[in-house]
Amino acid sequence: MIRFDRAFLHGRVVAVAVEELADAALDELHPDERARALVLAPMRGREWVAGRRALRRALASVATDPALSAPALLADDRGAPVVPRGAVGSVSHKRALAVALAALDAGWTIGVDLEVLGPRRIDVSRRVLTAAELAALADVSGPGRDRAVILAFALKEAIYKAVDPHLKRYVGFQEVAVWPAADGSAGVTPVEPWGLDVEAAWAEIDGYVVCTARARPTDR
Ligand SMILES: CC(C)(COP(=O)(O)OP(=O)(O)OC[C@H]1O[C@@H](n2cnc3c(N)ncnc32)[C@H](O)[C@@H]1OP(=O)(O)O)[C@@H](O)C(=O)NCCC(=O)NCCS
């Protein structure tokens, strides 16, 4: 079931419910995707299928050429979804929802991340935030702090997916600071230069935060 399909700053985002694998959902897949889904563990298969359905729909939303949404959307050797030449795409899933971000290829790689908002039992701020980000939150506690940490986490995961095609290595959470603003924009400051232009944005939808990012070489 499609939960939403909307334009974001960095492309089209489509959200699909993660459901039991039924024939109707499997029938939407390319045969190679169906084969992939059926060898995954059940929960992983459900989220993978929901992500592929979301990605195919997002690609169809940004391009009238069916060649951009018809081929098998498998994964590259780093785990990122492979989309047809001419487009870029990214996938995230959390609990009952999967989202995909797609855009026409304009020289940017893109990333999306989805997280559930709400109180957290464990404070992961020291793992997720840089010293500067921690200092900015020094006077914030309770739900406001949980929310800020979740938002920073999601922005950084979206950024990771956007920068990984360029950097092709693990990027730690301490390697970049993010500065979300109330209007849905977010500043991005890598601690050491990446040689990339990086943008990020966020939106709260139905108790989730959806973050998007894009990246391209600075000297292009
Ligand atoms: C890869 C990673 C971002 C996935 O995040 P997650 O919260 O575990 O899971 P999500 O549901 O949000 O995303 C999973 C999707 O990410 C995508 N993905 C996996 N590896 C990827 C990569 N190297 N590049 C881009 N996308 C990738 C896949 O589409 C995957 O879903 P699928 O296998 O069903 O297609 C995370 O596991 C990771 O390794 N992060 C690295 C550290 C980091 O985020 N640093 C932040 C500082 S920049």
C-alpha cells in the first residue's frame, strides 16, 4: 500500500507499507527482484520488497520513460540499489514503512533515511554527535534531546548513502556535523573536507522523520 508520494528538495519520495509478502506485491517485481526477495529471510524479504516497490514508483514519478523504472533494481557490491542510467535512487526502511527517493541524474548522487520519532531508552548522542553538536545541545534534555539526536542520526545516514558512491568507505558519525533548521533545511559540515558539495533536508511525516541528501564532486 502506498502511504505517500511527494516531491522533496532532492527528488521524489514514495513510502510503501512493509507487509506480508503476497502475490500482488511480488507480481509488481521484475523476475530477478522476485528471485532475490525469495532467498532473503522473511522480515528482510518484506522490507526489501517494499523498498523496491517504493523505488520503482518513485522512478516512474520522475521519468515518463518506462526504461527508467522497468529494469531489475538490484544492489551493487556496496549494498546500494542499482538504478538505470539517467536516474539516481536510494532506499530506507524502518519497522512498518519503506521509503525510496528518486531523481533524474543531474550529476548528484542521493540518499534517503527514515527513522521513527519518539522517546529513546538509550542515549546515543555521544556516538552520533560531534563535540560541536553536543555543545549546541548542552541545555536540551528529555524529548527535545531525543528528537534532535534522531534527526541528526537520520540526516547522517542519508548523507552516508549520498556520499558513499564517491568516498566508497565507511564514514563515521563523528566525521560530519549537521545543523537542521526549523524550515526543513540542514547545514552539513564535514570535519575534514570530502571534496564534495553536500546538501541535506528533512521532514516530519506521521511520526517518522524522512531525511534526504545529495552530493557531487566540488570541482566538477
Ligand atoms: C548502509 C546504512 C546507511 C544503512 O542504514 P540502516 O539504518 O541500517 O538501514 P536503512 O533501512 O536506512 O537503509 C538500508 C538501505 O540502504 C541502502 N544501502 C546499503 N548500503 C548502501 C551504500 N553503501 N550506499 C548507499 N545505500 C546503501 C540499501 O538500499 C538498503 O536497503 P535494501 O538492502 O533493502 O535495498 C548503515 O547500515 C551504515 O552502514 N551506515 C554507515 C555509517 C553512517 O551512516 N555514517 C553516517 C555519517 S556520514
